[in-house]
Amino acid sequence: MKACRQCQFLFDQKDSRLFPEAERDNRKFQLDRCPNCNSTDLSEDYSGMVLIFDPESSEIAKRLNVTRKGQYALRVR
């Protein structure tokens, strides 16, 4: 799993569901960009995880400035 240092989004680079272009091209590959904010500042060094299902009504999502459902790291180094 990788964590974005900009938005703290957690993702598996091999999960093609996060990357529609991989499905269209029928190939699996690793991307060096966050699927949430498009940042290239990624890390495998993170701690804590929170799952956000409804960012509009979640107090945790508001504190983390999250607007998209998904997995987020609490701290990224």
C-alpha cells in the first residue's frame, strides 16, 4: 500500500479499479501518482488507517479535509 503525502489517500498501485485507464487498455501496471489528487509525493511509510464511507456527514472526514470516500492514513512520513 502507498500513502499520498498530500491528501493521505491509501491505495494499492496494482488495483486497476482505481485506475480506469488500466481497465480500458486491459493491462495492469503500477502508477506513480495518487488516484485521488494526482500527486507524485507517495510513501510506503504511514501509520494508522481510517475508512471514510460518507465524507459529507463524517466528522473524521471533516477533520482530515476528506471529500472522497476511501482509505486514508492518519500519518504519512
